[in-house]
Amino acid sequence: MGITALFVIVLIILIFLVSYIPNLTLRKKIFIVISALLICFAVLAFLFATHFGKRKPQQENNSTEIKK
């Protein structure tokens, strides 16, 4: 659900911004919106594939026990 809402918000913002660019045909505007959405999707897929850069939790080191 969250990803769908993100894409809808990005789509609305892109359409709003691209509509104010003069001297572009409708075909070029559609191409710009589609390419920007594909880039956004690729970045999200990369972030999910790498787990948002989250590192594995460090394990405790039990080798430093005090010997009696």
C-alpha cells in the first residue's frame, strides 16, 4: 500500500511540474513522466534489495572471557 501511494504522489507531482514546461509536446511530457517513474521504481527496488543499507547486527564476542 505504501509503495502505491508513493508512486501516485510522485506521478501527480511529476505531471504538475512537467505541465508548466513550455515548448514540449505531449509526447515528450509523457516520456519524461514515464522515465522518471522508472528511475523511482529502480531506486526503490535497489533499496529493498539491499534492505535500506541496514547492516547485520553485531554478535557478541565470547572469546574474551576472563580465565581464572
